[in-house]
Amino acid sequence: MRIPLLILIESVKDYLPRFEQSGFAPVWAPTAEARARTIAERGQDIRIVLTRGATGLRGDEMQAMPRLEIVCSLGVGYENIDLDAARRRGIVVTHGPGTNAVSVADHAMALLLGAARRLPQADAAVRRGGWSGFMGPQVAGKRLGLIGLGHIGREIARRGALGFGMRVGYCTRRPRPESGYAHYADVRALARDSDFLVVAAPGGAATHHLVDETVLDALGPQGYLVNVARGSVVDTQALIAALEQGRIAGAGLDVVEGEPDVPEALKRLDNVVLTPHSAGRSPEAVENTVSLFLQNAAAHFAGRPVLTPVPDAGHRG
């Protein structure tokens, strides 16, 4: 008998046949309405949930699924999965560290270049019949600041240092001297020493609005902010004000606080590049994340330890 699998994310729709072949009975519920209806009507049967950090899974939803054994986050994040509720129930929680790091790092550099060289604006102008040049700073040789130096941060740093000859600094709670990059204990100090500040830190309470008005002012009127992490890490209203007032030069955002709802004030600005939380959505990255999910699920239902448990979440073994 196939294992009932509740899927709360849209990006794996093409993999439903593969999930069936792997012994699961997938139930696809990517919208809020489908999610609520499915949990209410079929929650008694669900044994595994596939979600992602931003989509999450609430404690009351877990309570409505008495047979639930394992929750898998497709990417590295798990900030909106109720880990305390999972721990009380003994529910395994896994995530996918490193599976989409290459794709996200590529996208981060695309946003950085697009914002600095004003590529979307230039493209739009040409399509309107214009042919006047757009001025933007060089990227090569500039200072790259990274908030976070995990899998994604290290990939971005490598592209900046080796591809563009950038001087790389990073801010983390603990220094990583093996990286060879300059460590900053304070994010404002990092911003002051950066031309391009890239957010690559996890979401959650510990990083909520870490990039605030003071950090943006430290980045300064020639600086650019790129966020490929979580929208909650950046104070959106402070960012809008800084962009409107020219207190920073521009921004490239793949994530926005409160997404998918994007503030109209942000959409009206011509010094920001916006993409719809798609940094990790390359075919290669989705394949990697799905493969890891299936490995974790297979291990769990075979009674073995999962490969990538979320820190401090319950897991077998």
C-alpha cells in the first residue's frame, strides 16, 4: 500500500509520477484553500508532508494529522515549520542543505549584476524604442559583503572572489578562518565596508529585520543590497525608504517580506530588480532537492536514520 504524502509546494508538480513510483500516494495541495481542505478531509491518513521553509507547517495542522511521522522541507530553510510541535509528537523533520546552493548563488550574482548595470531598465527602454545608454558601476574589484557563509554564502563568495576579483567579507556568529575571507562580528561594520551586501542567512526570529535602517545607512548611497535568503531578514519599509531617498543605490530581491504580496511602493521603484523567489528553481536544483527528499523518506520508512535532520528536531537513531 502506498504511503499518503501531502505536498504543499507547487514546484514539484512534474515529480508526482516519480513519487508514486517510489511508493507514495501524493496529494498535491499547493494553495491555502487546497491545503486547508485536504488536511480537514484527509488529514487522518497523511503520514508524510513535503513543504519548504517559507510554506512551513503549523502545529495545529500537525495535530490534525494523527498518523504524521515525518515532515520534509525541500530546501535548506525550515523557519515556518513548528519544530516544537514536531518534537512533542516525535515527528521527524528534515531539510535540504546545499541542494540548491549553486543555483541560488548563480541567481544572486545575476541580481547583483542586474541591479548594478540596470539591465531590466535597459531592456525595457530598448523595447520601447529607446537607445540611450544606462550608467552603472563596474562589479569587478569591488567589495562583496555576505550575511551568512553557509553553502549558499560560500558559493556566492567563490563567484565574487574568483570570477570578479572582489574582496569578500562576511558576518556570522562564529568566524570561519578556513574560508580565507574577512570576518565581521557586526553586520553594520560589514555594510560600511561593502559595495554589494548580499543576504544569505536563514530566516526566523534570530535574523528578523537584521538588515534595518542602520545597516542600510551604513551601506550608503553607492551601495547595493541583494537578498536571496528570506524576506523577513530585511526591514521592507526601511528598504523602501532608503531606495526612494537614494540612501542606497539599488537592490536585487528574490524574496520579499509578506510574499507573494509585494508592496506597491517597492514595485514602483526603478532602482530595484525583483524576481519571484525563484533563485533555487533550476532543473538541477529541483532534481537535487527531490532526490534528497526521497532518500530521507526512504530511510525513515525503512527504520534508518534520515540523512539531513533539522538540528534539534526529533529523528530516528
